[in-house]
Amino acid sequence: MKNTLGAALTLTLFGESHGPYIGAVIDGLAPGLDVNEEDVRHALDMRRPSGKISTKRREPDNFTVTSGVFRGKTTGTPLCIIIKNENAISGDYEYGPARPGHADYTAHVKYHGFEDFRGGGHFSGRVTAAIVAVCAIVRSALKKKGVYVGTHISNLCSIRDRGFADPIADIELLYNRQFPTLMEEAEEQMKSAAERCAELGDSLGGVLETVIVGVPAGAGEPFFGTFEGEMAKAVFSVPAVKGVSFGLGFDFANVFGSEANDELHYENGEVVFDKNNNGGVNGGITNGAPILFKTVIKPTPSIFKPQKTVDFVKEETIIHTIRGRHDPMIVHRAAAVVDALAAFTVADILTVRYGDDWLYSE
Ligand SMILES: Cc1cc2nc3c(=O)[nH]c(=O)nc-3n(C[C@H](O)[C@H](O)[C@H](O)COP(=O)(O)O)c2cc1C
């Protein structure tokens, strides 16, 4: 399906960057889940642009829960949140010149010229605010079930953050970090690299690392509904994501089987893995270890340097310099979106396994 994700739980997304509203609907949520608007506000704050390394388009993200909630709890019927777009400058966008790396040209081909191109339209990072808003409710419900999700910036160019050490403590540490690194030095270095790059009119990409703790062994539907496949599908829907890998990922190519394998043993009757190179998944099924995956976010396509492209209205090759307000890097803001979709997907997979009311706890 095009703008709907999920099986037992579904997430449907709508809206455009410069339309009146963006929004999302989650269907299949168990009744009785707490809906705390503060959680939604906090999640939106984590995604909100700030400082010199983010777009100057600052939206207050005023949202309304339009359905699916009664007396502060989910009803079990479709839950919809809409968010007003209040700070759009549509005059900055011209129809015809295709920004290299953006979806202007591909959207034009697919939608035959009827697409709302203002601010990137449906392909704008702006639309991801609605994902973050509805998934905040799922994330809180997961927490009550002992399932925690967190994402940090693993590296920006050659500047590295430390990896997860004590995942639950690290997730707690990341909770209020709008620039989600585990080490403050990494934040300072990454921000100053991004600021230098922005002064040159250019942009930077980076790698996010996500951990999900508390997922029981046995979830995932091989062959075609594997845990990795479903998660990757969700994460690949985030604009600017160009790769997702689990555990050692592409580094599996550089080690022997004897290093790659995660040895296991019994400890007080429980199966325990000595290490977690497989990112918590074997055969597409969770093994009970923390889920670990990485996501690469490309540099923001809209940069302020002249570039060769096409004007698909005039049908000519041009040298184009863009206008508008853009993020010199997307990585830190995308972390909140990856967290949101990771929470949604794990809740969906666990609802498939344990039934419609699984997410509800007394
Ligand atoms: C939170 C977020 C903010 C983004 N901000 C911008 C932006 O300011 N300028 C831009 O050109 N792209 C931005 N993007 C990325 C584009 O939407 C994306 O690169 C484009 O739709 C093309 O899709 P693709 O990169 O997945 O191929 C942002 C993405 C996200 C997730």
C-alpha cells in the first residue's frame, strides 16, 4: 500500500509541506492505552529544528487529536492526529527546476504535473512530524510493556559517538537530547562540522544507530515478513534514508564465521547470547537479545551551491541555485522519525504474534 504501513496495526500518512495540515491515522491500536498529550509534544520537540544546523522554517507543531481517544485513553477505533502548517513560504519554490537528489523530477513523472510541489510537497521532511506525533502514543504503551526504543547519531563523517553500553540507561540519556549523541564531545564536534558545512552552502549526512530492548524471542514472520524486512521497509520510508543494516551489517564481509557467530548459553534457565553481532535477529525471528540496526541518512539534497539539473517544464538543462529554508543536515532530526517508526513496527510485529490487545496493560 502506498501511504499505509503495517499489518495488525496500520499507520496512514497524509498531507503536504505547504498544505493546511499534515496528519496520520493509526488503526488497530488496543483500547485503553494512555494518551498523554505531553508525550506527543515531547516527541515533536525532539524532531523540531533548532540552532544553526537546522532549517529556519520553525513550526510550532500545534496538533489536534481528532478521533480515537476518549477520556484520555484510546478507544480502539482509528486514532488521528492533525498538525497545522503555519510557517510556509511557497514563493521560494519554482515548478520546473528539479533539485538534484530531491524528488521534484520523479514526482513530476509519477503524478503527471498534478503534484503539490511547494516545499517538496508530500516528499518533504515536514510530513514526518505526523509520524512522530501518532507513534509517541505507541512508544509510551510499549514502555509499559517493557519495550524501549532509542536512537543516537553513530557517526557524522569521521566523527564518532560511542556505541550503546547499557541500552536502557542510554535510551534514558537520549530522551531529552534533541541532538542525540551519547557523548557531549561528539555533539560539539558534529555540530561545528555541520555549521562549517552550512556556511559553505553545503550539507552533511551520517549514520544513526537504533536499539530496541525488551523484544521477546520468537517474533517475525519468515520468509517474507521477517523482522528485519518489516523494520527496514518502515525505516526506508523516511525521506533521505539510503541504507539500513542489522548488527554488524556490511562489516560481516570483513570477519570470519568464528567471529561473526554469537555464542549462546543458559544462565538461570534463560538463553543468553555472549555478544550481539546479529542485531537480535536470526532467520528473520527475534532471538531475545536487543535489536540493533543502523540507518544511513544522506546529506540534505537542497544545497545552496549552483548545480546542473533539468527544468522539466522548459525541457532544458540548466545551472540552478535554489532558494528556500533547508536543513544543512537531516541526521539529528531523522533520529526522532526512525525511533517513531521502529516503535510502530515492533508494536505491529508483536501484535501480530500476541493478538490485538497485546499492547494494553493494566
Ligand atoms: C526530518 C527531515 C527533514 C528534511 N529536511 C529537508 C530539507 O530541509 N531540505 C531537503 O532538501 N530535504 C530534506 N529532507 C530530505 C528530503 O525530504 C528527501 O531527501 C527527498 O524527499 C528525496 O527522498 P530520498 O532522499 O529518500 O530519495 C528531510 C528529511 C527528513 C526526514
